Amino acid sequence: MIRVTGVVEGSMGEELGLAPGTELVSIGGEELEDFLDWEYHTAEEQFTLVFRQPGDDAEYEVEVERDLAEPMGVAIEPVRIRRCANRCDFCFVDGNPDGVRQVLYIRDDDYRLSFRYGNFATLTNLKQHDTDRIIRYRLSPLYVSVHATDPTIRRWVLRNPQAPEIIPQLREFADHGIEFHTQIVMAPEMNDGEVLRQTLEDLWNFGPEVLSVSVVPVGLTEYSKHHLVREPNEEECRRAVELTEAAAARARVERGIVWAQGADELYLRAGLPLPSAEAYGSFDQVENGVGSVRWLQQQVAEGAPALSGWAGRRIAVVTGMSMGPLMPMVLEPLARATGATFELVTVENDIFGSSVTTAGLLSGGAMRDALQHLQGVDLALLPGESINDGGLFIDSLPFEALAAEVPMPVRLSKTFVDALTEPLVA
């Protein structure tokens, strides 16, 4: 059973009498467990729906007929997140301090969120029921944290002696048409060097069902288990880049595809220039920090010429420490196209420590403090990924509260172009 949380006015759902609180019991005699069941079974022109209304134990059965182009217009409750069965030394949840949003303490490892949102999952907590659903509902592509293909090393990395062998597990899904984007979070003296080379080779030999593989250097907070794991140094990152680019070159030659990619952070730590945009193909793993700078450059190149009303304006851009050295590559062409002056405000992470440099994990308080005494600025742009759907930063500061405490208008932005489409009111 799943519960309705909202219904669009005038929609098929409203016509059926569904409302917030309605319990959706079954479709076609099959019980409903979550959004996967709902979306799968309602993707038909005809079906039988059983539901219960709030405060009423009676079950109502209706025959639904609709044009597939007509949405049901029903929002349902979020899934109960599947918890992680692993205890990785580099787990970011273990690196959380006290005082951040409660949801950040949840060890999620959910194949449903992998399919829907591109979250990476290890697939170590699947039961047969889950495997059957992935195959039945054709949940593809999945985003999978492989880390290592050697079974013993992978279990060591995951700190999970029960973790199934990943290659046979992926093969079972691939035989039913499932494809994968994969990642390797690389930790020195664990899954780098020869282990990394072998993992890349095994994933390549697996076949075309592995659509991509990214290599991401492990990132630790001030509160992580530093006695058990460390971040890679420059030489270790350079070696990882060499192995990744060798795998990428092989993919171009043998299959003519973009396949292996290093995260931007890997190149930063290696002291190497970023690859060109062509190295990232369609930017399938940009949300994983892979090709973020080149993707931003593309967004600016495509959208900036249409922007107007910004000539002579002074705009502050807030970002994390890692993007600070790279951001001029994005902002300089934006300044030329708009006539505005962009000033970079790099902010150190006051929650996780200085080793966490990504903009998306900056607290609202730190950004507020960085902007409070900045004078003569017409607008400040904050990283859009630093706020949740409820309008809260990672330290639970509401966006509205930050906006009220700084001396300039503020806007959230993921591409810069998105925040500059509408000029400021004179």
C-alpha cells in the first residue's frame, strides 16, 4: 500500500476521487509497494485500481480507462530509503559532524534511487524480490559503485564479507537488458594501482552494457576515519589519471565511444589540466563531479548570448575552494557575453573541514558570512546544489533567512545562465 500526498486539479486522479491521504492498495490484483509499482502498472490504457479513503476501512474498486498521453496527476509518498549494508572506511555519512540535516545521517544504498535520480548504489543489499523487480521493470540504466571487481578486495573496501561478486551480479541484469554507469571511488593502498587497472579492464571486458566508468578520488571530512583511510596524494592521482586515460583511449579505438573518465577532483589533485569537453561525451556522470567545469562552459557558451540587461552590473559568485582556481574559465566568457563583472567568492567549509571543497556542501552560514560585508554588489549567485527541496542549506539555514541578512539580492544557480535569464528590477 502507498499513500497519496497530492492530486493535480482537473486530473484523472481527481476524477477518480483520489485525494491526499488516499491509500492505493493494488492494481490488477497486485499490491502496490512504492512508486515503481505505481508507475509500472498505471502505464496502461486500462487497469483496475483498489484504494481506501482516509478514515474509511472500505476498499473501493474502479476500472480506469485513459489515454496514455494523459498523466494520472497523482503524487505519492516518498519511498522508505533502503539502508546500506556496508561499512566503508571512507563513508561520507561517518564523516558528518553533529548539527547537519537529519537526512544526511541516513546510509542510503537504494536501487530505486539509483534508477530514478542517478544515485550510486553498491547492490549489496538486494534480496531476490529486488532483483526480480529490477528485471521486471527494466530499471535501466543503474548507477553502480563497483570500487573493485576482485571479490575479496571489494569486500574489504566495502567492509562487507557478505557482498556478492559484482561481475556475476551485473551479468544477471545485463542478460535481461539492463545497462550501467559505474564508478570507482579510489582509495590509496586499497583499490588503486594494479587493482584499479584490473577493475577497469574487467569492466571493459564485461561488454557494452557498462556504459561508462568514472574514477573518483576518495574524499574525507575532518571527522572521517583518518586512522583507517587517507586521501590520495598527487603522484597517486597522476597514476590513476594515466590508467583512466589508457582505458579511455582503448574505448575510443575499439568501440568508438567515450567510456572511462576521471572526476575533475582527480585532475585537480594530480596537478593536471582538465581534458577537453569531448572526453566526457554526453556528460552522463556530471552529477558525480565528472566533467563539471567543461559542462558549465558548454552551458555558458550556449546560453550566454541570449542574456541581456547585465552590462555594467557587478555580480558575486560564491563557490567552494576546489572550483576557485577553475571558475575563471567559466566566468570570463560569461563576462564577455553579458558585459557584467563577475567576482569570485571562495568559501571554506566550516562544517566538514577544509578538506571538503565542493560547493554543494557549503553551509548557508558560511556563505552568509562571506557576503555580509561585501559592498557595491548588484547580485550574488549561490551554488544551486547547496540547497534541498525544502529550501534549506546543509546547516538547516533557510534560503530566505540568508537572503534577508546580506546586502544584495541573491539567486541560486547551477549553470549561471539559469540565474541570469531575468534581469534585476531597476
